[in-house]
Amino acid sequence: MKESAEFNIKVKEMTIEERPREKMLISGVKSLSNAELLAVLLRTGTKKQNAIELANQVINIDARGIRNLQYMTIEELCEIDGIGISKATQIKAALELGSRVASHKIFRYKINGPKDIVKYCSDAMRFLEKEVFKCILLNTKNEVIAEIDVSVGTLNASLVHPREVFKEAIKRSANKIILVHNHPSGHVEPSTEDKNITSRLVKCGDMIGIEILDHIVIGDGKYFSFKENMLM
């Protein structure tokens, strides 16, 4: 209640043009009406109308309401008193951006085997001077949804803790994980610590319900797959 009262006081102190922006900052963009959203883009009104009144005029030009903005040309927008080239282009640019966001299709790299992971990670990891341990998070279709850096430095149990490995996986609703780390020496044979960490994480994954598909060691033009070598 206190926050609501403070907001009401702030709103009363602001000009009409400032209120939609402040409301967005305090209550979020979804709290704004169509006219208020448009007023944020317009920023100012005219001598006869404030920004919100001008926004309402633009929206109510056609029975289709705000949807009509999609069909209006820049020239048609400029015919409205208070809308010049600058405001008209801002409106059309915002509409086009929204349209592109809505139609954008996310490309997800699909993992069918160890070589796909090597192709995905090798160029970025083969020449690193320190060991970097990564988790590749996958969805149910074995598509990469995120790449998480867990630790930097020689691998040991304290650096690669299950909590750090599975925290982002749970947060992002990952179905499977592939472990990846590099050997700056260029050699890919896993160390005893590599094997212990892998075994520990596989057991934790089984308990949580997130499968560890493989652990890939990246070297100089070579790789080692725990899965291919039947170590998991």
C-alpha cells in the first residue's frame, strides 16, 4: 500500500508526457494501456493535446484500433496534426521490430554424437591456455539451449561442484547435459580427477533426473569421448 501511495504522489507531480515512462519503470511495460505505450514513442503532444490524447487520436482513427497502425503508411501518419516524420518513422520502426521479434525462429544446434560437440566447441577451446570446464545444456530433442562456463583452472572436485553444474540446468529446464573441458597440453587422455568428476556428476544427474550424455575432452585437433570409450 505504501509503494502504491508513493507512486500516486510521483504521478501527480509529473507532466502527462512523463507519466507513462515512469509507470513503465515502476510497474512494468505490461501495466501500460495502448495509448500510454504509443505516448512513450511519441514523447510529446501538441499545443492542443498532450501525448496521451494524441496517442488516443491516432489509435481511434480507424475501427481496427491499434491494429490499424500496421497498415498506415508514414505519409498517412504525417497527415495527423502533431505527427511528423520523426514520430511517424519511430512508430513504424517499433511496429516492424515487434513483428520481427514475433516471427523470429530460434536456430538450435542439434547434437547427434560426440563429433557434433567437438565441432561446436573445438575452435573456441583448443588453444585456451587454461582448462575451462563447460556444460552444454540440451532440450528433449538434443538441441543446445545454453552453454555454461562452470570453472577455469585445473579440474578438481572443489572447482567443479554439482551445484554449479546443475543450477543452470534446472533453471533453464534442461533435459540433458554434455560435459566439455579442454587440455591445454593438447593431449586428450582423461586424468583420474576427470574420471572421478564425471562419475560424481553422472550419479548426481541420475538423482535429479537430468542425464549426462557424455564428457568430451578437447585437445589440439583431437578429442576424447567418455561415452565412446565406455567410461560412462
